[in-house]
Amino acid sequence: MAPIVRKAVFPAAGLGTRFLPATKAQPKEMLPLVDKPIIQYGIEEAVSSGVDNIILVTGRGKNAIEDHFDVSMELETFLEARGKRDQLDEVRKISNLINFAYVRQGEPLGLGHAVLVTRVLVGEEPFAVILGDDVIDANPPAIKQLVDVFERYGGPVLAVERVPRDQISNYGVIAIEPTAHIGDGIYQVRDLVEKPAREDAPSDLAIIGRYVLTPDIFPALAATKSDGTGEIQLTNGLRELLRSRPIYACEVKGVRHDTGNKLGYLKAVVYFALRRPDLADQFATYLASLDLHAPAGKR
């Protein structure tokens, strides 16, 4: 049976200003977590979830992303000549993962706009949206969890996570139908609010970077007005769509790292290094040896 969700959209046109100067000449999405760029974790999640077509929304200065997932004959020839089969297989796996298509956003006008520019490539079928900043270690993969809910209920599905109230204003937040708690971390959405003040948040269920959407999101986004920053927010487009159809939310079971900020990125590096059999023991020993109370020059 063919997968019901075959395409995934990866918005990757942002400027990555939080990581300057590192991102002055390289995309934020290409910063490494151990030995793989951030965006590759999301691509591999999509592949593991049965998605076989990736649509990357890029902008100026993002060529490194396209090059990373393209065939590199010079590198492959070099590795083959040196007999480095393991590295050769790893490099080939990257370019053979999946089918890629690229579309330029032009200028960063918000997540909703980034999704909207994929309308022609997506066509009239359900699709996933994966925000690369959110790297989620989960089994089954996060997007597969959403696809399973979509197959059961037939409506758009948002990934949500409970976050502390003092962080709630950094997220889109859902209100749930009190009489429609479906159970097992699945909810029917009553309303969505983009970055509410702490005292105004309708719940502690924050939308995180995974969605399974239906093609009627596109006219909803086209009808959505820009906010005060001049951007079209996906949350506001979903609120428009909610007027005409049910939307569901799923609490994803897994460990999420927000690599869009420095602290979250560093935590992710440590987490994934400790998940690696070839690094875990030595790295854990090194971390345990650190005297974090000593002056920097004497550690």
C-alpha cells in the first residue's frame, strides 16, 4: 500500500542571525550535530516515516544545502580510490535518500508564506511540514506519529508539546475542545494563538515543528493577512482553516531539541554524541572530568 503522505516541505530560507558570525557564509541548517548537519536529521526522519519527496524552501546563500544532498563525483572517486568504503557508503546514502525539489522564497516573509510558495509542487495531496530547528529523537519518528493520527481522523495534525508557562510566549499555542479530548495525547483543536502573553495562553500545549497538512491550507494562507512584522504566520493560516474543518493535535512521544538557539544547539550536540556507540564512553568520561567551578584557564 502506497504511503498516504508522500511529500514533506522543509522551510530553510531564514537568515540564521542567532548564530552569527558562524552563519554569515553558511546556512544555519548546515551546522553539524556531531558529524551530520542539522537538516539531515529531519530528512532522515521523513525517510523513516515513508516520505519519498522533499521540497526544500531556500533563499539566497543556501546553495550548500543543495550541494550536500547532491551527488559529489569528485569526493566519491577520491574515497573509492583510497578504499574508504564506510565513508563512501555514507556519502552515497545522503544523495540517494530521496527525491529533492527546491523552491526559492525570495525574502523571508514568515512560515506561512514559506509553505504557500510550495503550492504548485505539493499539488492536491496531504503533505508534511518539518522545521529543521526542531530535532526530535523518537521511535516511531515524530512525523510518523502525526501521519498515523491523520490516517485515523482525516484532518490536519499539529505536533504539540507541554512547555513551561514562562516559555509559552515563544510558541503558537492551542486551545482544545474540552469535550473532544480523544485520548492518548490526541486532541481536537478549538483555537490557535500565535505567541500569546503568558497570562493569555489558552493552555500549555505549544505547537512544535511538525505538521501534517491538507491542500486546503493553501487558500487559507492566501487569505491570511500579514502580522505586525509583515509576515504570514502558519498559525494564523491554520486558524483560518479551522473555520471550515476540524484540526487535531498530537503530543509527540520523544526527545525534542530546539537547535534554533545556542543553548538548545549545544544540548543537542551533547545528547547525540552520547547516543553514538563510537563516542559515548570517551565523551562521557571527558564530561565527567570537567571541573566546571575552576577558572577557565585552569580546567
